[in-house]
Amino acid sequence: NRRKSAFLVVFMALLLAALAVLVVTIGQEIRQRQWAEVLLGSALATADQQLSQEKMLPVIAADMQHILGNEAPVEIWLWDAKQRKLEQAYTADGHTALSAQTQRQQFAQRALEAERIITEAGWRAIPLIWQNKWIGVLFAHHTERLRAGPRTVLELLGQQSALALANAALYAETEQL
């Protein structure tokens, strides 16, 4: 009788552990699907903007805020190839402190040169690079440590945004001809 009871306790403990792992895995899968849905929606919304950078920038910023799960300030800086420098193109909160712009511009430059997401003083910079060409940088104030899932989604958002903005820039150039 004791053996059966001990076996039953061990069996229940293993079953509960397996269920816990299953719940965590399902939760991660749901989050991944939600992020994929956000990216797909973003791709469709961006494609619907008729290749207008001005219309794309708010969509990209909103997607970044959605992925990070906050309403933190988001900025988008674009690379000006003629002047060979980054220019602030969009802010999601509508204002930024001018005193910090130079610091963020230098931070954005480092993200482009590193070609990877970097974090500094609560700001996260996602470089926008398409076909080895600098397009710009997405910025967000986000102090929490990113897990692998959101980081991958931000990298995908960066790649998708770089492509969309590069296409919009090419379209604008051809319209001027």
C-alpha cells in the first residue's frame, strides 16, 4: 500500500511538472504568434501606404511600441547618404529634448556601425540595414531586459522596416526623375 502511495505521489509530481512545462510552452507559442501577427499586419499596413515614408514612419513606430508592450517614446532616424549623417525623421511622442539629440545621434551611429541591436541608458537602438546599405535606426526607451523572442521580433521589424523604407526612397527618387 505504501509503495502504491509513493508511486502515485511521484506520478502526480511528474504529471504536474509536465503540465507546467506545457503551459509555459503554450504561452510562449501564443506570444510568438501574436508577434508574427503584428509583423504581418505591419507589412500589410506599410504596403498599403503607397510607398510614402511619411505615412510609414508612424506605423513602424506603433509596431515597435506594441512589441515592447509600452507607450515609451519611439524615434526613427534615417540615414542621409548625401550628407553622410543620421537625421531624426519621426518621434512617436511628438517631442524630444534637443539636448539629448546629439547623444542619441551618436548612439544611433554606433548601432549602425555595429549592425546589431544595442542598449544604453534605457534606450534600445535597432539598426535598419538593407542590402548592406544604411537606412536608419529605430529607437525606443525600454529599460526591461529583452528575452530572445522579443529581440528576434525587433530584429525582424528592423529588417522589414529597412526594406519598406528603402523601397519608399527608391520610389521617391524615380518620381523625381
